[in-house]
Amino acid sequence: MSDLTPEIRRRRTFAIISHPDAGKTTLTEKLLLFSGAIQIAGSVKARKASRHATSDWMEIEKQRGISVASSVMQMEYGDCVINLLDTPGHQDFSEDTYRVLTAVDAALMVIDAANGVEPQTRRLLQVCRARNTPILTFINKMDREVKDPLALMDEIEQELGMTVVPFTWPVGMAKFFHGVMDLRADQMRLFAPGEDRAGGDEEVLHGLENPAHVERFGGPFEQALGEVELLREAAPEFDHAAFLAGKQTPMFFGSAINNFGVREILDALVELAPPPGSRQALERTVQPDEPKFSGVVFKVQANMDPAHRDRIAFVRVSSGKFTRGMRLKVVRNGKEMRPQTVVSFLSQRRELVDEAVAGDIIGIPNHGVLQLGDTLTEGEALHYTGLPFFAPESFRTVEIKDPLRSKQLRQGLQQLGEEGAIQVFNPVSGGSLMLGAIGQLQFEVVLHRLKSEYGVDARLDPCRFTIARWITCDDEAKLKKFIDSEPLRIAYDVVGAPAFLVQYSSDLRVAQERMPDIQFHAMREHSGRVFGAAPTL
């Protein structure tokens, strides 16, 4: 056992995922509250709002009630160090969420009890299942009129294809919501509308079979007790190995807005979620307690502090130990760096990091040296893979209103493209830059950020392209010949990867039939490959 092993085993790194408006950001804040990381609910949002006080981008967040960027928070709870990643729920920002999921060891799925399984929940679960990520499920908003809990349980099993094992069970709902039964501890915790502060007295009733509980709570308690008896006969026992394989999910009920059910989730995360495990690189499998440091950049965020025009690379420590000022190699280009101002996060609040171990998330300020998917090591040539970039579903050309700001436009789009906020394509034939996105909201956010962060007033115009595919070929000469033969339909993205753009799917089929040696990819995974042929933006 390595000297690092005990410290690494204390880490729990997980993401919170959900459909928009399921209560994910509220639950995130309450997890911080119950861990003692913050004292008053609302302080995380307050810091976030002040960060963007002069930005119209935050107006989009306020108007739509959504998050448009993932947040990273570290806190201690019990004997564990928890790295919590809050992700955007809106499907237009799903790429950011997918990339965050590559950096975690478990996921907490939040489901609105009134709506059940929603489209974005299915998409996110597919990503988790593809990676065999363990999932805990929190059924939120039990203080409202909601679906029957047995129906919710069945829906989750049918829609998501995984076995559900209830750890708690609700007694009533809406104005008749009395609390939840803890099925493992044989007790019931009573519900009372919460406050913004954690702590305070709570009433716990021991022994679920006590006749006095029926007298006190009447029909809802009797119904819940009957459902629990049915569950004990029909539901499988919790299997920790099946949970770790992403085949079984423990289920909890509560109301995050009222601080109810939050502590149980924290306790379960500490008890059930796995510590950091091995991670696959192209060259070999890397163990977390190896002595040498390695990490991968899974997120880049520009202008987190507009006053300093900074740019933070979020790095998941995959192995070993990071110490401030240590010499690191960027495997993609061989450059060396010795970061001195590495930070950890509590939402937008930062603290300097002297040390970090496998499982931790650290932020490295830099000026474009680090890109999404970069592997950092102490010298070994490792390439971590699996960071996804999906083909855009919508395209626009971008024009600037003041030609004198063209340099700022290209700088802004270069940084936003490297950050992953939007995909930027530079046509081989010249002309206007093209933006690719999953949905319309991404375009709106980019326009706002160009104006507020880079002082660029831009407009988006329709684009004739509707489909993009990244192209590769084992024979570089054949790839170059194809690129040269299609100058009007080839563009390079911000890392220099060539893409083939067409208006109709039939055009793509014709190209595939005509050039069978060329591979057309709907997803580009960063693998450390250096694309050197692209002109800069």
C-alpha cells in the first residue's frame, strides 16, 4: 500500500445531474450547507450573481432559471473529502455535463417527483451507463403534489434500465407529507418545512411497526407501511457490487428546498460512493496511488474573474500527489510548467492549493497553455482519452458590427471554443467564422459573453451547413487530397481538427461512398493528437 492510499481513500468525487428545474442547484447548495461548507443558503448563488453583476449572461440564467456552466466545490464531511461538481441541466449545455462526467467516480441523479424521468435525465443516464458510473437517486419535491412513489420507482426501472433499491420511503405527499421512513434503520424522520440554516431539532420515531404512529398519522402512514411490506417482499437486496457497476441505484426521498432528506444523501455518498479508482490511458492503466502525479483537463473556463481576465483549467488528479510549484509536462506539446497559483473551489470562492491527491479537482490559471483533454504528468508520455466533443446540430456564421474589433472577436471565439462553450470552425476557403452548437441557447450565451467579457458586439447570421463530421484517414496523403478537393466544405476547429460540413445528409452519404478510406466521425474524442494544419482564428 502506498503512503498516499489512506488519503486517496478519503476522497469522494461526484457530479449532480438532472433535467432542468428538478432542484439540482438547490440540492447542491443544501449539501454544502449540511457539510458546514457554508452557513446560510443563498450564499453560493449570491457569489455567483456578484461575479456576473454587469453581465447580461446572468440575465439569461435569471430569466430561464438554469445554470449555464458547471461549478466545482470541495468540502469535508465526516472523515471524507467530497469533490462535488454541479452541472448544467439544460440540454443545450449537455456537452459540458458529459465532459464533467468523465472526471467523477459517481453521480447523484435528482428527479422531480411530479415529473418523473424526463428527456435530459435519460440522456445523462446513457452517458453514465456507458461509463458504468455508480448512481444514487434523490426524488425531490415530496412536499408538492407528486406521482405515486411506487409508480416513480417502476418508471425509473423501466426508463433507465436499472434496478432501484429504496433506502427511504415517503409517508404522504404535499400538505400530507409527514416524513420519510429509513428502511435500514427502522425509523421515521418527521418532516417540517426547513430554514436556510442547517441544524436544529428534528423528531425521529423509532420502530416503524409502532401502532402509535398509525394513530398519529392515519391513512398516509398505513399506506406507506403497506408499500414498504410489498417492497421487502418484491424488491432485491442492495448489492454494492451491482451499484458500483452502475446496474443498481439506491433511492432516497426528500425536499431539498426544505432541507429534508439532504443529510441522508450525504451519509450515503460517504458510505456507498467509491473512492478514486484506476483510469485508462492509451498506453496503460493508471492506478490512483501511484507515486507519480498525472491529471487530465476536463474543463476550461475563461473569465471566471472578469477583473483579471483569467482562464482556469480544471484538472482531475488521476494519480499521485500534486504539490504547488512542481514541474509538470503538458503531454500534447511537451511544454513544461510549474504552476504556483493552483486553486481549489467553493463555487466561485477560491483557495490556494499546496497539495492535492488523486480524486481532487484543482484549477490551474493559465493563458492558453492548457486545452480541454490535455494530460499533465511528471514526464511520462500518457494520454487519457474519453473526453467527448459532439458534432453540432445548429450552425451560424458570425459577423462583427465594428470591424475595428475583429481582433477581439477572434480572441474571444478562440478562448470560448477552447473552453468548449461553443464550437468554432474556420473555413479553409476563408470567409466568416462559423459557430456550431447543440441548441439556440448556446448561441445566445456566446453573444452575451462576447459583449460583456471581450467588448465585442456581434451578430449571428444563418448558415447553409446543417451537418458536420470530423474526418481522419490512416493515409495522411489521402486525407490531404480529400481536403484539397473540397475547399468549400472543409473547416478546422480550434484545435486544428478538420471537419467536413454539408447541407444535406445525402451529400454526406455521397462523400462516404466516394472516399471509403476517409473516416467521418460524429464525435471527436481528445486523444492527445496534435492537429497541426489549421490556420489560427
